Amino acid sequence: MAAPPPDPGDAFQLPSGLHYLNCAYMSPLPRSVEAAGIRGIRRKRVPSRIGSEDFFQECDALRTRFARLVGSGESDRVALLPAVSYGVAVVAKNAGSLQGRNVVVVRDQFPGNVYAWMEAARSDGGELRIVDSPGPSAGHPGRGAGWTQRVLEAVDQDTAVVAMAPVHWTDGTRFDLEAVGHRCREVGALFVVDGTQWVGAAPFSVDRVRPDALICAGYKWLLGPYSLAAGYFGARFDQGIPLEAGWITRAGSRDFASLVNYTDEYAPGAVRYDVGERSNFILVPMLLEALRLVEAWSPERVERHCRGLTDLMARPLAERGFGVEEREWRAPHILGLTLPPEMDGNETRRTLEARRVQVSLRGSAVRVSPYLYNEPSDVEALVEGLMEALEGR
Ligand SMILES: Cc1ncc(COP(=O)(O)O)c(C=O)c1O
């Protein structure tokens, strides 16, 4: 029996006095996730303790947990991947020719969901359509709503793929993915969603968004280790070709004695896209435990808590000239601050670091991303540090 999930206040091991407002960079590892990893390392001391069923059971449990988190009852639609870029490469391999067609992405989105499309468009003679925001920086009136609108307008009958995310990773701008998904279905385009900066931090439903693929790195809002990601693949990928000609992903692979009865048939669903050696006895139990915490604490609770904190910082900073996206169009858990023109990003970050406030500089925005371990005192430290950087310039 697993222990009951800890209170978030006891679950992490951040040093006191550190204002870690950077979960969008990576989450701190919860104690119980660390312990699961250490148990995983020790397991191989005595290999006879690792049975053939162990290559499957925890992977299956992980698929079930991830599927539940994104609102799907179909756990065999989940593949275990080493990175988002790997999942996107799977999709690109199975997207068909882009000749005379286009792929729609958003300006400055995370490169893991861009490079595969850039290359495919280049080699097939297709077009990469980059959708700019309608306003120069966060807080420009109508920018949030207008950005989704521009994405919708960029999609046409020749669109093969729309590749984007629920939230802009640099500045926290939200996109209306339900509307984009609907538009994709109208024209038959594949809808490829990078959920890394959203899933776990706020509710997400594959039934509502209806992506053809949803890929999430595990080490940020899913609280897991580095180098394990999960992907949900819809029915359009049921018969696709994986990147690797794997063996454990084949029909009948549970019977190790019969592995040389080679077969072209894969296990059903998206299991075929699993990375080789996906039954990682260290990383899989870690992510499994991490998702147990995410589920117990609930994305709704994370959303509420982070919304409270980002609202708390948004108002005084907007009043002092920092660009902040309109409330309706900013993510609850990622606040992008456009600095007043006189302020230098690196200088600002150094001032914050001297006060032990950790944030990221992404593009032209200071990105602040709290989690359940943060409190209003972290917001105060951030606001004071930014005021010092502003006034001391
Ligand atoms: C939006 C987004 N997607 C994906 C990643 C990580 O991608 P990968 O797993 O390919 O390294 C990051 C990392 O910062 C990210 O911000």
C-alpha cells in the first residue's frame, strides 16, 4: 500500500530563504519521487528481483495515470517517450507529405515543436506559417484574444498540421485550444499540442481539446525526473510507423520465451511509439509517484493557488509599468513580465538572484512560474526585487 500523499508544504526540499518561482524551468523533486528513484537504483543490485512482468506493470500504471490526468480513459493511447522532441518527431514521421501544404505554429514557441516541422516543410516543399502576436508585448490591449484569432485565420484548406501549446512558454499567454482544435477538424489538419507547460498545473481534457497528439515533458508541472515524457496519440496514429523498430512494443512481447517468433504486429494503440528500454526501473517509478502527487493535489488546486499568486504580483507590477497580459488571457501559473524599456533583463535577473529570487528570462520577458510550495512572501520578495531593479537603474 502506498503512503497517503503528503501535504505539499512537506513534500519538497527547497532550502529556506530561496524564493523558487521557476517551475516552468523545472520542478523541484518531491521527497517521495526522489525516494522512488533511489529504490529503483537499488533494485538492480539483485537482478533476480526484476521479473519479466516488471517490464510492463509500472509502465502500464504510468499510462493509466497520465491518461486519467488528461481526461482520457484510454491508457493504451499513451506512449512513454524520452523527450517532447521525440514525440513530435513521431508525429512528423506520420504526418504525410507537406508538399504544397502548410504547418501552422506560433511565433517564438518552444523549439521542440518547431524544428521537426521546419525540416519537414523544407524537405517536402511545404510552408511553415508562423503566427505573430497582434501586440508588441504582454498587456497590449486585445493581444491575448487576438493571437488565437490569428491562429484560426492562418489555418486554411492546405493546412496539414497545427503545432502549438495551451500556453506560450515565454510569457504565459493562453490560447483557446478548443477553438483551434475545432478549426483543425474543419480542414482535416493534424492538431499537435505540446502540453509541457500546462498539464499538471491546470485542468486539461483531451475530450474537449481533441488533439491528435498531446506530448508532455515530465520534469516540470508533472513533478517527475528529467528524460521521461508522456504522449497521448489519437486514432489517426493507430497504424503509424514508430521511430524505432522496437521489440517490447510488439504484440506478444510479454512472453520473453517467444521473442524470436518475430511479428510485424504491434501492441494496440500508441504503445508502438514507446522509446527503446522504456521500462526504465528508475525513471518510471519516479514519474509514477510524481503523477500520484499531481493527481492527489489536483490540477484544479494548483491552478487556484498559482492564480492567487500571479494575480497578487500582476497588479502592483502593471501599475509600475511592467507589461502583463490581460487576466483572461494569461495562464494561472506562468506570468510573463515585459520590462519597461529602460530595464535590462540580465541586470534585473542578477538583482533578483541577489535576493534569492529565482525566475527565468525567456525572450524579452521575465517569466515567473509559482507552484504549491510558493507563498505570498515569495511574491513580496519578487516585487521588492523588481522595484529595486527599476529604481536602481
Ligand atoms: C513548452 C516546452 N516544451 C518542451 C520542453 C522540453 O522539450 P524536450 O523534452 O524536447 O527537451 C520545454 C522545456 O523548457 C518547454 O518549455
